[in-house]
Amino acid sequence: PIVAVLVAAAILGEPILLASLFGGVIILVGVWLVNRSGGSAETTS
């Protein structure tokens, strides 16, 4: 989604809206929260 907004702005001239920026920030914070835990994940089968 973040790359799509940037490509649309660069190639198609689409405006980057505040809602798009806010959504990108939420995505990046979510990725950061998932990856910040230092513990190892235990898998069960």
C-alpha cells in the first residue's frame, strides 16, 4: 500500500492525501510492533 501510493503520486500525478499518510504510518507502526519483540517464536504442529 505504501509503495502504491508513492508510485501513483510519481507516475500518475495523484495527490498524497493525509489519510494515505496516516494509513502508511499505521502500517509501519504495526510492522515495527511485530518485529520489535526479541523473544523467539515457538511453533507448534
